[in-house]
Amino acid sequence: MIDRKKLNDKAKDILLKAHPILATSNNLPEESEFWELYKQFLKETNFKWKEEGLNAFKVACLAERRAKLAETPHRPRELKRGW
């Protein structure tokens, strides 16, 4: 498993860029931009997690997205008045 705490900001940005492609693609093997981001991630991390493989990268994309959402302050929804 890829430890996101050990990643630099650029590697985390790559994960965030890859997440929407991963989440919306019906045919990931044909998504050239996703594979390019995967290569960039491996280079950025000096191939440290190459042995972990593609599944670990996918999980890291999701984990980084969740972490980013958790860091973002949420505004409470406005109550509708005057029903």
C-alpha cells in the first residue's frame, strides 16, 4: 500500500488528477492520460512503489481524494425558508 504521508506535493497532485479519470472511465486500458499520470507518479516517487502495482495506485488515488475532501471546510447548507 502506498503511504500518502510519504508523498511529496507533486505526487499527490498527480493522484488527484488521475482520480476523475479512474472514477469515470468505462475502459481504463484505453485512457492514455491515466497511463501517462501513472508513469509520472512512478518517476516522481523514484519508482519506490513500482512493485505495489496499478491497484495500489488506484487505491492511492481514492485515498488522496478522500483526504483532500476531509481537509476542505464544508459550509452548512442554507435552510430554505418560506415553504
